[in-house]
Amino acid sequence: MSDEEVIKRRLLIDGDGTGDDRRINVLIKTFTKWCNSTDTTEDDQPTFNRMLGQLAQCEFAVVKSDYLSKMMKQEKKNYEKVSAEYDLAIIQTKKQIEESKEKLVLAKKIRKNRMEYDVLAKIISQQPDRRKTTEKLEVLKKDLNELGNTRRQLEAKMEMRKNEFSVLMRSIQELQNKLDDFMDEEVDGGGVKDVEMVDVAE
């Protein structure tokens, strides 16, 4: 028998290290000695009682080992259950972490949009409101219309003055022509001398 097999057998017999294998060996030796003994019944009674005590200890060890085995199996089931719960909790935690990352990205985006909105709102608040702008625009349109009317009136008046000036210039030209003709006739007839010429156009 190899050393490994011996160790395995010893672990099976005395798994907890409480000396069960030694107790069984002592019981077997005592039982063998008791069977081979030629003593009377009265002399064998202490040995018999001692064997009963040893047997009770062995039975107690077996019951104890059985309870320990059942307890260890139950603990193993409990550990497996706890391990499964931890695995599930880890999966859920990873999922929550991923969701939190997505929420963080969304929150950053919302914050950026809010900051841009605040900047735009500040710029817009510095500008005049639409009602005042519309009122100013109406006033400007009214002023522009009045200026247009004034311009048209001035242009009409200027056109009238130009026409009057043209008529005046034609009259002056006709007078100048008549005066020239008259002066030519007088000069030719010798009746008028040293007459100063006046430039009517001036």
C-alpha cells in the first residue's frame, strides 16, 4: 500500500484528527484479547465494560461526523446560494454603473445646453423687446413717409421754379433781342449816340 493510499484511509477513518483510528485500533485489540482470554466472566466484566465505552465513543464519533458532514453540505449550499446572490449583485451593479455612465453623459450634455441657453438668454435680455422695436419701426416708417412727402413737395416746387425761371429767361431773351434790334435801328438812323448797352441777362 502506497503512502498516498495510507493517508487517504487515515483521513477517511480520522478525518477530524480526533484519534478515531487509534480508538478503533484499541477497541479491536481489546476485543481480540478479550476473545482469546481464558479468564472467568467476573474477571472479563471490566474489559467488557471498557469495550462498551470505547464502542460508544466510536458511535458518538460516527454520529458527530455524520452531523458535521450534513452541516458542511448545508453550509456548502448556503455558500453556493450566497455566491449566486453575489454574482447576481455584481451583474446588477455593473449594469447600474453602465446606466450611471449613460446618465452622466446625458447630464453633462444637458448642463452644456443649459449653459449655452443661459448665455443666449442673457444676450437676448440685453436686446429691446419686440413691442418696443415694433413701435420704433413704426415711428421710423412714419418719419420716412413724411420725409418722402416733403421731398416730393420740394421737387414739385423746384420744378415749378425751374419752369418759372425758364419763362423768365425767355422773356429776358426776347427783351434783349428787341433791345438789340432797337439799338441797331437807332444807330443806323443816327438818332441815338453814345447809348450805354446794358446786359439785361445779368
